[in-house]
Amino acid sequence: MNLREQPRGDYARYGVLAGVGLLLLSLPYLVPTYFAHLLILAGLESIVVMGFVVQLRVGLLSFAIATMWGIGAYISALASTTLGIDFWLCLPLSAMGTALIAFIIGLIIIRAGGVTFLMITIVMAEIFVEAVGHLSVLGGWQGIWGIHPPTIGSFVFVSKVSYYYLTLGLVMLCALIFYALYRSPIGAAWTAIGRSSDLAASVGINLFRYRLAAYVIAAFTVGLSGSVYAHYMCFLVPQSFDIVRSIYLLIYGLVGGIGFTIAGPIIGSVTMNLITEVLRVGDKYQPIFLGGVIVLVALLFRNGILGALPRYITHGLWRRWGRSNANF
Amino acid sequence: MPIFECHELSKDFGGLKAVSDLDLEINPKEIRGIIGPNGAGKTTVFNLISGVYPPSRGTVVFKEEDITKLPVHVRAQRGITRTFQVTNLFMDSTVYENVCVGCHQNYKSGSVRQFLHTPLARAEQKTERERALEILTFMGLGSLKEELARSLPYGYQRTLGICVALAASPTLLLLDEPVAGMNPEETAVTVELVRKIRDRGITILIVEHDMWAIKTLCDKVSVLESGRKIAEGTPDEIMSNRRVIEAYLGKDEEGGDATRS
């Protein structure tokens, strides 16, 4: 991205970045423990939303993104409880396992494309919950208990603060992965496919391959997040990964700004987690509240919170090429 | 030796024979026109050549290789790229970014190198970006590179479409009605550009309604009617061909000359 415009804006941006970095590092000591919990959840969810956004980028609207998350979480949970595998092995294992499953499923469903893809993901979301619920090997409706916490030497991850830093590191890792991808010709091809698949194909871009790559990479990062989620929560029930969760995550993406592939999911997840908490929206009213949020975003902020910010803040920092609203 | 051939190329949509038994041979560096009344199957021929539809029968040969079964992107990689009849651009991207995407298939480094931004991948990206700029300058859009494609006037959007197709380094460029909807000045400019593209050694196949453009540009013209080729020859031969005149203007019942030219 060229940075020739507004050098002063650049310095300001580096300043802001440094400030944000310091804030992120000191945050768990500044806020009540419960907020640290929210931030951990928001961080893990933001990775899932990044996966959702990259799939959307290549024209795959998925309602099974929480399902992928669940797959990652369950792989890690099972590996930890039944096989007694250490967290640090579970983490790559569930990322690769989720990616492998996504690869196999993707081979079949990505060619279907468009509305068919969307419908299949809805079915997948339902099947996952029902299948896990009915299989006692996977814990059934009672869920899986007693997932071992991660350890480093004699240090055991128990406190919110420790998980906060773990999550922060993971979010940074995933952001870095996606940043490298979006910045490369791969990301340009993804965006091209989402904007006009006919034209992209006509200049030699293999639609299927790039879509599959986006799908599998999303699964990989979502699997990482799922693994940490499982160990953080210590127990899992299938209902946590139902289609409603996917829709919530989708809304987080919209709120952050769907055109912002990395910052959008982070800002969206954090904001929505904090807002629902601060406003004390109960579980009962959450769907109504989120419905209202969708209407608000659709009417006033077509590119989310980040899209509403002035351009000199957002230009070139996070968003790959394209300036106006992403086509959603 | 023709660079492109198709033999008995046919496409049926249900009972409708959109294209039947089309034979075409195009020589390197030729500008070939395809004309015909509306519904003659010109765009279908385009879609068959670029690989959007598989043909019902027949073969497509490009550089002595049978490409009948290859999908769109592989044909593009072999060197056949196209423009679209309805303007098709990455509207929310800038002019420059549009052309950069066109360069995509010129990258030789693999995805892993691209992901890791190795020096090789970066150097390649730099060359491709320069090439994109060169194409934009060549096509007269250099000064508009930072504009959004959406914000360009119609004529420039059409030109940008050609730039994108050109960025993919084609040897055969398919232009689907490149001057449709343009005023005479824009048409003249585009015609000149197409000629310059040919001078770079690119073979061009062009579907067009604008007879002036066809006449000025094409070395040879093939005429389609109801999916069949009814005539082929130089523009002058075609325009005096009786069957062509009948196809466009209808048969004169009294047997007189249907044209007044």
C-alpha cells in the first residue's frame, strides 16, 4: 500500500498504534476481571469473524462458521480429555484437524457455490449440534468436562490475565497471517473473486482453488481459536456452536466493517461484547437487540464502525485495496 | 499456420441451436471480425472460445493444442483473454488495482513465496506493477490510475476492460463489442488502440455492430446468421456479399437490390 499521502497522518497513526499497543498490554490490570473475561471471548471470537470475513471475501457466505469453531474446540477437548495430550500440541492439532475437515468438505461444497453453498452450511450447522449431542463419545448434550488447562513449565494458565495474554498473542498471530495474505497477490485474487468472479476467471484466476484456499485457511485459524476456547472454558456443550452463534458472529463482522478484513472483526467483536454487557442485554433480549443493530448498520453504517471513521485513520492500514463499501 | 482454429463448433441450448458447425481459422496477428444480426450467436461463439460454456460438439484448437475441454482460467493461462459485452470491472477498486489483478497469472512464484513475501515474490510484484502502469499509459489511462473504476466515464470503463484483459498477457484477445455505446470520437480512439494492440503482436477477435469500426480494423470478417457462418472475407467483400445484405436487410421480394448504396 502506498503511504505517499499525508505523512503527518502516518506519524499520527504510528502514535495511535503505539498507544493502542500499550493499552492492550496493560488492559487486564486496568479493568475488572469480568471485563478481562469479555475481552478474552471477544478476542477468540474476532479470529472466527476474520475467518468469516475471508470466506465472504471470495463470495462464500457461511452460516457454519461457529461450527468450524466448534470442530476446532472439540478436537482439542477430546485430545486433551481422552488422550491426555498437552495443550501446546492440541493447539496445532485442532487447527490442522479443522483445516483438513474443511478441505474435505470444501472439495464438495465450494463447487456448488452461491445460494447452494449457503444452504449446505446451514444444514452443516444443524448436523454438527445434533450429531455431537447424540454421540456420547463426543460428550453428548452434557458436554465435555475437565479439559486440562495449558501449562508452561510449572506455570498453569488459570487466571484471566494469563488467558488474556494467550488470546492476545493468538489474535496477533492470526492478524499477521491474514495481513500477509491480503497484502500478497493471493489476497488480491480473493478480493477480485468476490468483486467479479467472471472477470477474475477471465484473467486466469482459478476460482475453485482460491476459494478452497480461503476456506481452509479460515478453518485453520478458527481451529486455533477453538482450541484456546475449549481450554479456557474447561467444558464444552454443542449448543455453544449452533447457527445462532454463527449469526451473532456474522453481525460482529458487520458492525466492525466487512470491508476491513482484520481490524473489522476485532473492533466488531470487542464492541459488541462490551455493548451487550454494559447495556446488560439479557439472553432473552439479545436477538431483538442484535436485530436492531443489523438495521442500524444496514441503514447508516454500511461499512461498520471503521467505515464511519475518517479516511486518514483507516486508509491503507488495514484494508486491502478498494476504498468504498465492500459489496455485501 | 493458424494460431486459432475451431471445427464444427456447435452449441445447443435445449432445442435452440445457438451455434452450428462453425469453422474458424485465425492467423497470428490478424484482426478478425465477427458480425451478424442480433441473436446470430456471436456472443455464444465468444463464450465457447473463452470457455464459459462447453461446446455441444466440435473442437477448439489454440496454438496446435486441443483446448475444447479446458475451463476459462486455464484458457486464460494459455493466452486467451476477453472483454465483456456488459462492462465488467472491479468497480470498487481503482483503475490501477484493476489492471494489477489482470497481471495475476504472470506471477511465477508459488503461493508460499507470495505469502512469505520472499524477495523473489516482491521483485515479481514490482515488475508486474510496473507492467500494469505501462499498459495504462499505453492505453491512455495513466493519469486516471487512482480513480475508482466506478467513477470513470463509460468510454474509459470500456478501455479499462481492455487494459485488464491485456494485463494478462494474451496472445489472442477477444473483444466483445468494444465500441458499443461510444460516440464517434471515442470509437475512433478505441479503433486506433485496438490497432496498436495488434502491432504488439496480439491476435484479435472482435465482435462488433459498428460497421465503420469493423471496416477500418478487420483484416477478415466472418458473418454469422442464426448460428451459422454465411460468409467470410475482407470487409469489402463482405459488404458487397448478397447473402450478408439479405441477412441484415431481409430479402427483397421483387428481386431488386435491397441496398441503395
